[in-house]
Amino acid sequence: MADCIFCRIAAGDIPCREVHADTDFVAFRDLNPQAPVHFLVIPRRHVAALTDLTGADADLVGRLQVTAAQVAAKLGLAETGYRFVINCGRDACQTVPHLHLHVLGGRALGWPPG
């Protein structure tokens, strides 16, 4: 989608601080980090939100999580831990209408998160 900032990042039209890229996903550092390590993983294919997924997308969601875990390990988070967050909708603070998984780590994270 031409007006989606994450689609434009995935296409290489907007620069990012990339930490991983493959044929299906791009991972890059968050512009407003909430932890010492905070990156996003996005599918190259536009999906606006979790609510737009269907059963046919189960493989996409699984590979999104596997990719995020692999990048977290590459960035040194596997031993101490990290958190996955997917916001869905306005009340959950989803500010970009493109499915994206936040990975946060590098310090002890509080609970509850909200």
C-alpha cells in the first residue's frame, strides 16, 4: 500500500535501522525505544492488524514469531529474556495500521505491562 509507512520501509523507500531482512519480513530498531533493545518485525505483505488475519495466515504469524526470536537471539537477548508485544487497535495503541511485532529486552521488564 503506497500510503502505509511500514510498506514503504519494507520496500526500501524509507530508510530504517535494519537488523534483519529476508523475503518475507523486515526487522528494524524502533524510533521511540521503550527498552535498551527495542525493534519491530513486520511482514512485507500488508496486513493492517491482527483482526485482519484469517486461518490461512497461521503460517505467516508463526514465521513472524520465529523470525523475531531469531533476531532477538542475534542481538543477545536469548539468555536474559525479552518480550513480544503486538498492539491491535486504537485502545491498544496501535499507531501504524500494519501488523508489527515489538521485541523489547535488555533490562528487567515490569509486570503488568499496561
